[in-house]
Amino acid sequence: MTPSQFLTLLKKQGPPPVCLLLGPEAYQRRRIRQTLSAGLPSDSLSEYDLASTRLAGILDDARALSLFAAERLIWVVNAEAALPRGRAASEDEGEAEGGAGDSALLAAYAKDPTPGVTLIFEASRYEFEGEDKRKIDRVAKFYASVPTVVELARYAPAQARQEARNLAASAGLRLDDAALDVLVEALAGDVTGIATEIEKLSLYAGDKPVNERDIAQLVPDARAGNIFALVNAMGRRDRARALECLDALVREGEYLPLALAFLSTQFRTALAAREAGLKTAGQIQSHFSRLGVPMWGSRAEQVAQTVGKFGEAQISSAMESIYEADKGFRDARPDDRVVMERLILKLVGGAGSSL
């Protein structure tokens, strides 16, 4: 089930006897823990790490009746460590190093749990996609006897943006769309980090609105925002804004080859989008997401603007100019700023423009 479904279930039926939190998403896991532990005295919470404690010992504690707490919450991290290790386990031919025994013990407890005890297993090491898919399937198989499983997959870009908007509204923080995009993109959709930064921004701003410049100055990971702004301005062929962003990057001591790398990625993506016949941001986001390439809504909009402003031949020419600028960073030169200024003038108009 999803985290939202689980939180709804808690309100209606109370905590389940045994539950597996499966997946890496930290923000929802924290919400679940806060909800489960709300109102419980400190001596009602026990924490274990399966990397250093045997599952059998944790189940023995869950079986033990407490004279002082009618309700107990036992939180177990590194649930993946209970899985069997060895050749048999890696080949899925059987269980190794006591794994079968531990699995049987867990199944027996799940059938007859101790009243008043909530046992939570946290397995956050693996993703639901890519190379981790097989590993997370093994974790789910080992804990198959656990009746309640909550899947904590990472937020999709659109989901992270919507959650950021909800958090800002709850905190009374006034964020315009551009500032919201910078915040979400700078923190790579990490809702835990977004929630922390929104809390700090709300204390700083009070009743005042927060814009892109505030995000760039106040959010540690958002200094890259000026890089994205530079790339975006060049994609729109906005020379004045591009030079302004370059000036900000130089004043901040930013590593300009990094900005060039972002710019190269944008033009290569725009070229791929144009060759695929994509025109709108929605088409671009959908196309690259199907290919497994993460694509934020704001990023797709930037690519769409580049596709609209540059023809295919112009994008190819721009890629050649970016290549020359990259070589310029490695050659004897006055400084990196001169290299970037020449590139901006060539790509977006000005002296020496050939596009």
C-alpha cells in the first residue's frame, strides 16, 4: 500500500501488529514514525538494528509482556540484514546462514502477535527500479509473512513539486512558481530536504514572498540555481539575462565548466527532442520519462524553449561552439569568464554571432 493509504488505515483501525516499510523515501517514513509514536511515552519505544542484532532476539523482546507500558512500538532498521547470505541465497535456491529459521520465526510471530505491540521493520537500502529491483524483491520475499507492507518509492518529479507546494502552503510560505521549481530542482526532489528548507525559509520570510534570488542565497544546494538560470536564458536567447547570470556565477566563485556541462546536456536533449518530433514540455517530459531519463517539469519547459528558439542546424552548430568552449577551458586563456562570454555572444546574439 502507499504511505497515504497506510496513514488513513492508522486513523481508522490503529497500528498493525507487524509492518514492513519497504523503499528509500525518507520523508514519508518519518511521517509514519511520528504518527505511530505520537502520544507514546519514551519507555514505550524500543529501537533495534538488524545489522547488529539477531531477528530471534527482537522477536523475543516483542513476545515479552511489559509491566509498565500497555502499548509498545518496536522499530527495527536495516531490515535487509536479516536476509540469508551465501551461495544458496544469491542463487535463490534456498536459505543460508539461518535465514530459513529466522523467516519461520517471523511467520510464527505474525500469525500470533503480542497484543499492544507494534513491530515495524524498515528496509530502506534498495530502490524499486534498476539494479536494485531484484534485491528489493528478495527483501519482500523474506518478509512475505508480514501482513502490512508500505511501499516508500521516491517521489516522481511532479509529485515532489506538488508536495513542496503543499508544504509551503502549510507553512504559510509564499513561493512563486519559478522559486518553487528552483527549490525542487536544487534538492533533486528530496522531499525531506525540501521540507527542512521550507521551514527555514518560512522563518526568514515571514509574510514576504520568496523569489528565485532568495532561494539561491538561502538554500545551500540552490547555488546551482544560477547555473540553471544561465542555461535557461541561453535556451531562450536572452543575452542580457545570460550575461547577468554569468556575472552572478563569477561573483559566487562558481566552477564555470560545470555550467558548460549543464548547457551541453540541455542542447543534446533539445536535439534528441527535435529529432523525435517533440514540441511541447508535456511531450518532452513523457518521452524521456519512458526512456528512464529523469525529467522535471521545469526542465522539460527549458528544453521546449530551446527547441522552439533553435533549429536543428543551429543546435548542431551550438554543440560545436560548446565543444570549442570546452577546449578553451583547457587552453591558455585570460580566464574562464572570457570563454563563457564569447560563447554567450555567439549563441544568443551579439558581436561575432554566427547562429
